[in-house]
Amino acid sequence: MVVFEQFDNGLRLLTESMAGTRSVSFGVWLTRGSRHERAAHSGIAHLVEHMLFKGTATRSAQDIAQEIDSIGGQLDAFTAKECASYYVKVLDEHLPRAVDVLSDLLLRPAFDPEEVAREKKVVLEEIKMVEDTPDDLVHELFTQRFWSGHPLGRPILGVPATVGPIDSATLRDYFSRVYTAGNLVIAAAGNVEHEAVRDLVAKAFADLPANGESTPVSPPTAVPGLTVRDKAIEQCHVCLGMDGYPQRHDDRYVCYLLNIVLGGSMSSRLFQNIRERRGLAYAVNSGMVSYHDGGALTIYAGCDADAVREVIDLVVAELRDLRDNLVSEEELRRAQDHLKGSLVLSLESSSSRMSHMARQQMYFGRQFTLEDTLRGVEAVTREDVRRVARDLLPPGSLSATVLGPVNGIGLGDDQLALA
């Protein structure tokens, strides 16, 4: 059972005890990400994440690493569009020490100017790495075009022109405005008791400031059409997409199943039709991203330049079919069983339970039981899938990005027509 508690300063705590485990996963989740940055400081949320591991008032970066290693723990973090997460997994007996280390990172970062200068070089290399990883780059280029002019369209890493000028004072200012109790959710799962975790958190995070700045947000607007970028690589990388639903949408389960039918599994239409039957691509799949106020359903394929037009035509044909015709009973049942199995298996570790709790709190403000979710998946009908496909796929709704040796291919917006 998940236990929820909110402290007087606004800090939220969730715990879930898991019988038969010796591990504890403890995570601190910030409800702010790259979409909440000022445009001039794009990438600052990600740079702060890096810098929190570079030392505190009392611990060096080496001290942090050695202390977690000495208890056999795993410490990591990530920054996303709408959140950042700092998490540790340890044996239950080492939880107090792990909480002490993690709270030190989040309350007393050093932001040493020399370390900032060094870490900016690391981030700039990370940005270059994306440029040299075409299957990542094509998604980045797609997102920038799809949500052009909106914060969700900016890269999480930032760009050299915005990361380069950030200094220690800028980081401290951002940190003081954003890393506040009202913006944090703490989740712990595994061999834990709520009262014990509450006492640890109350002591370790007692110095958190209560309130920070309010960041206004506006929903994104998709920009359809085709973007082509020539790049001297071996393959062409294709990304197509359309508007999706936000996290809290009533039809979210329908959209999950539509995605599985389309390209979210090995038995999906795209995988079977493009890879298995025609051998046009090694990698072909579809996926969903959902935020507070928007989302996208995207399709990716890596193929030879000579096959790009055919691959796009096949994807568009499958989208039209989903919109215009009912999926078969067998296809829907297979997708439902696949989704239910994936959900159950994904929640068997303490780290996945911890993440699941935190995300539900951030997006829904409540916890759905696994049974609630499975019932929602089972309730979806063939008519629901077609209705949602019609909603998401009106004529002129598709956006596409093609990256690779594309000179002379002759692509055009007309290929994306869904009429």
C-alpha cells in the first residue's frame, strides 16, 4: 500500500513497503525540467543536475562516489522536459546514510567556479555526441520542428550558445528559485516503514526553503510538414509524428494500445510489414511522449536512402488504415495482453515502484492501483481505437524529419497527406 504525507513546507512524501525485498529505492523528484527554463539559459536544468554531483560544502565529488560505493549503492540522476530525478538504491540497513548523502547534494551544492567551467566542457561534449548519434539526432530535430517556438521543442541539453555563458552565480540563482520544498516529491519503495522514512526525511530536508518562483506554461502547438537534413552517414533516419494526448487524458489507455498495434511491439503492424515482410529497415518502431498539456505519437525507422519514400508511404498507409478501419479482435486482445504484461513486469523492482509512485503524484496528484490500470486497459474497444485514430490523424496533421544522405530523393509534403 502506498502511504502519502505532505509536510508543512509543501514537501510531499510517498512510501510503499514491498514484502520479501532487502533493497530500498529512494528518489527525490523535482517537478521542474527543461520546459521551465528561460530561453536564454536553455540547458541550465541539466547542468545543475551535473553540478550537484561535483561536490557540496562538506563532500567532494570523490567523497560522494566513495561513500555510495562503500555501501554497495547505486546513485544516479536524469533531467527531462518536465522533471529532474535524483535517486539511490541501497540495502535497507544503509538507507539513513544514503538519505544523508542525497540530501547533502540537494541542499548544499558547492557550484565551485572551476568545477562549473570543467563540467560545461563535459556537457558540450555530450551535445556533440547527440550530433554524432543519428537515431538520437533525428528525434531531436523532429521535436524542434514539431514544437517550434515552444519550450518543449528545445533540447534538454541546451545548445553551446546558451550553455557556454552560464556561470556559478547563474546556477546558484536558478537553484535557489527552483529547488524548493513545494517543487519536490520524495518517494521510497522496498523494505521500508513509512514512519521511519518520514523521520529521516524530516531531519535531512529540514533546511529546504518552502516556496520558489511560479513558472507559467502554455500548451504546445504542433507544426506539421516535412524537414530534410542532408548528412553524410550510411543510413537515412526517418521520424514521423502527430499530436498525442497529455498525461491525464481520458483516452490515454486507448492511445497506449493504438501505439502497440502500430509499432510498439515485435508483432506490430510496422515491425511486421516494414522489417519482417519487406526487409526495408532493421529498426522500426513507434512511441509516445506525454506531458501535462500535450503529447506526441512518433514513428521511427532507419533505412537505406533508396527506401525512404517507400517506408514513408507504408507508414502513412498504416495510419490511414487505423483511422478508417477497425482493428481486429485478435489484434486488440494481443495489444491488451502485451500492455498488461509489460505493466506488471515493470513494477517488480523497488526502483520501478519508486518511479511509478513519483510520476503518478506529479501528473495526477493521486495513486492508481495496478488493478485500476488493468481495468482501464481491458475496457478499451475496437471502436475506441478507431475513434482516437480519427481524432489524432485528420488530413494535414503529420510532421516528418528525414536525416541522412537525402540529396536527390525528391521528398515532398504531399507524401504526408492522410486524406
